[in-house]
Amino acid sequence: MRISPRTTARSPSYILPSVIGLCCLSLLFMLYKVNDFATQTRTVAGHNLEPTPWHLFKPKTFNHDALPSRAYKLLQCSYLACRYRNQGNDTEEEEEHRRSATSVAKAPKCPEFFRWIHQDLEPWAKTKISKAHVEEAKRYAAFRVVISQGKLYVDLYYACVQSRAMFTIWGLLQMLKRYPGRVPDVDFMFDCMDKPSIKKTEHVAKPLPLLRYCTNDDHFDIPFPDWSFWGWPETNIEPWTEEFQAIKLGGQETTWRKKELLAYWKGNPDVGSHVREELLNCNDSKTYRAQIMRQDWDEEAKAGFKQSELSKQCNHRYKIYAEGYAWSVSLKYILSCGSLALVITPEYEDFFSRGLFPKVNYWPISPNAICPSIKSAVDWGHGHLAEAQAIGRRGQQYMENLNMDRVYDYMFHLITKYSKLQDFKPVPPRNAMEVCADSVLCLADDSKQREYLEKTRENSVPATPCTLQPPDSNLIKKWKKEKKDVFQTVEDMNLVNEIPGPLP
């Protein structure tokens, strides 16, 4: 009898390919979910955010990394970069900072213009700031900031033009490092675009608290130091400490008597500014004593910013300041030259400009007759050399005194006073994300951004903020009246009659 050979059981031939296919599908699904999650992740660099609808600008573009690489970067920067910092309690180093902060030398008095902090927050002195107040201000904000137990959380709503949001938030992080354990818990909305939006005529019954870079008498918006104090990489403008020193040195390269006897302005007139458009008509060295230069930032970037270095624009005795779409960061750079700043009377003010006084730190130019007013100012300066030079020096000295110590002090006192008006305990919103120095650096998408961020990283030595003066509304009323009187005097002056003759 023939015995059949034993047959060995064999797996079906389709199982292995099926397993491999299933693994591939699972991997693809996982990658899809990771990428889908990443595309919903909003960052301070502007990822997955639309421009503010109240001030539109060209949407941001980012490096075209491969899909998995881009997703990994967003997740790494947003969710993992701050992880180790959060494990356990504060480090021994941070505890030492807090202990030693009280032993720092006695703090100086804050500059007088710090008194405006009380004035800006006065609308909420009686009503206080409720959580509902903050929530309602969201419709005017680009992002929300919550500081809780020394950590910074940000809830992002819209992208800000260029790197404004990134550098503003970086400044807040450096303030926390500078004053460890001293910054109170706080919750506020912030808009990073130009024009104030909380009109007093529309919100007088219930003012909404909103921080931004500028304000005026018609709005409740609360001014805060602008991003460019930490650098403006898109225009090749260094952080404030380095830029001021470079401009000051540039102003000293030519003596006062050898500086060009013209009023000089260089900038972008195509920003929806009536003042700048009118200023173009003043470009006549004989009739109006002015040299007006159009700046094209796109072309400047292509040329390596060789023609836009601010330190090389201090060769004229007179430099003109003209607002842009609203206020302009250029004011501090113009004053830094030491030339006589001719300020076309502005509609908006930032946090420090309210401490400047006409005919003390600058010469006012009438917005109603810009070209003739510039001519009159130059003619006056030509006939009053010592006085014009002294005003220019005082403007420069004002900006030199506004160092980063004072910038951080202003931020600290504003946030501290604001927090005392809150009638609720700040808690990070569900969608808010913690931000730390490592996460911001991780998101910086070019070398210039990272360079400026690293330059402005605060060291580990704690500081004591300057001493804030008490509120004095009468003093502020006095300042405003003095300015108004000078504006009117200059408006009415017939300076031409005081001049010995036309410029040579």
C-alpha cells in the first residue's frame, strides 16, 4: 500500500502582501492625520492664519518643505519645544532669580510719560475689566495673551503682517525672564495692525480693553511698545539697542554746520496716507527746501538694503516725520539722528511719543500746509542755528534715554496696573498654546529672524523696574494744553519775516 507523502501546511500567498499593504495604509493614514492636525495648528509665525479682515495684506508664504517635514516642524515647535521646561517645579536657577530680584540696587524713577499708563487705564477704574469685557474685545484682536504662573499662553485668531506677532510675543517672553516671579497673572487682547479701533463715540458705555501699538484721543485702545524694538528683519532694521547706536554714530560723521541745508524724508508713500502723498509735492530744494525720496522696500530687499541703512540718512540738518497708514515706527529713528526733527503734527501717538514736546524735542509742521510749513521751519533753523541744533540734540537724548530697560519697565507697569483692574482669575483658554523662547526660535523661518531674536534674549540677571509715579490727570491736561498752544503758535507764525534771506 502506497503511503502519501506528508504535506506541510502553507500560508496563503496573499497574506504577506496584505499585511504589508495594511501597514502602508496605516502609515499613510497616520501621516494624513498628523498632517491634518498640523494644518490646524496656528503659530505666532502665522501658519494657518488668515490676515486681519480690518487691515488686509498679502497672505504669508512659508518655505516649501516636504509635507511630513513641515508637519513635524509645526508639531515640534508648537507642542514639544516647551515640554521639558514644564516638567516638575521651577528650576533652581529660576528660584535663585526670584530670591535675588529683591536685592537689586534701588530702582530709579520712571520717566514722566509713564504717567500716561494711569490715564490709559482710567476708563476701567470703576467698572473694572471683566472676562466678558475681554471676550467681547476679541472681534478687534489678532491674538489673546494670558500670563499664568509665570508662563505665557497665546490664542491666535489672525495673522499679523510680517513678523510683528512673533517679535511682540518674544518681547513679552523676555519681560517675564527679566522680572521672574513679579509679573502678575493677566489676560488681554492684542491687535498688531496699525489703526486703533475702539472708538469712544461707539464704546463710551462699555469700553473694551484692547492693546496695540498706537492710540489717540478718539479711541480707548491702550498703546504698547511695538515689535521693532526687538528688530524688524523684513527691512533689515536691527534691534533698538544696536540700531540707535549706529544711527547716533552716523549722525556724528558730519558736523552740524556741514550738514545739508535741506529737510529730508525717505519712505514709502504708497500706504494710504494723505500726509505722505502731499509730502511728495514738497520735493523741491529751491521752493520748499526739501528733498523727498520714495522708498521701494521690495527693490531694497533685492539690492541687499544698501540704500536704506538708517545710519547713513543723517546727513541733513532737518529730517521729516510723516505718519503712514497710522502712526509709524520711523519716529524713533528720525529723532535718533540728532538733526532737527520736523514732525508733521500726528493724528496718532505711541507709548513714548506723548513725552515729546514741540520746540523742545522737535519742530512741529502744520498738516494743513505741509510744504510751506517745511520751508518756514528750514528758514527758521537757518536763522537760529544754535537753537535748532539744541532741539535736535534733545530729541536724540530723549531716544537715548528710552533704552530697553525703560521699554521693559513700561511693559511691566502697564501689565501690572491692567491686571489689578481685572475682576476674574486669568485662565488660559482651551485653544491657547503655551509659548516659550525655544518654541519661537523653532518657528523663526530665516536666519535674520533668529539672529535678531537671539540678540535680544535677556540674560539671567533679574532686574528691578523703575518706580512708577502716581496718577496726575491735571499734569497730563497741562501737557496737552501746552502742546496745543505751541501747535497753534507755529501755525500762526510768519517765520519768513524773521529770515535774513533765502538759503544759499
